[in-house]
Amino acid sequence: MQVNSVNSTSFGSVHLPYKNIPLSKPLDKIKPYFELKGFGNSTPAKVREEINLGQAGVLTNKDGIYLIGKDREADKFIARQIKEGNIEHTYIEDTPETNFDGPVFEILG
């Protein structure tokens, strides 16, 4: 996993180091948009396999708390909500990029 700065254009799970803030503060920022599903001893990749598009995984381990969306777009949205809450965080680039293989087609309007 590659750690990127908060202003990076890369997306992935959002890492929140353990600080003296209640866990409810970051969770309250995303709760209106996602059903939260908690995970203990797991990895972001395994969490992604267990959640659907309307859910966000909350993974806790010795390094802190990870908020994980099903895809890059969900991760980007989660990170934006956390940033708006002025909560210290970093992006972890761990979401595989979507590759589209197939013919190009035009959308006519």
C-alpha cells in the first residue's frame, strides 16, 4: 500500500490514527450516506468483498481506524466528508483501478 498526502488525487481507504477524538465524530460524517459495517481483524480488500455499494466498512486495528468504500468513488466521497469535518486522516491507495476492456461506443443525444 502506498500512503499519499491528503490532497492527492489517488483514492483508497481513509486511515484515521487513534487520537483523543470520539469515534462517533468521523462516523457521524458518513453515517447519513452509508450503512456502516464493522470489521475487526481483516484487510481493506477483504472488507470490500463483504460490503455492497450502500455500505462503508469500519476496520479497526492497532494502527487506527480505516473507513472503506466499495470502490474508488465511495472512498473519494468518504474522504471528502472526513476532510470537511477537519478530522486528521490520510488516504491509503489500495483500491484497484477499474479497467474497461471492450469496444468504444458513442452515446448520441
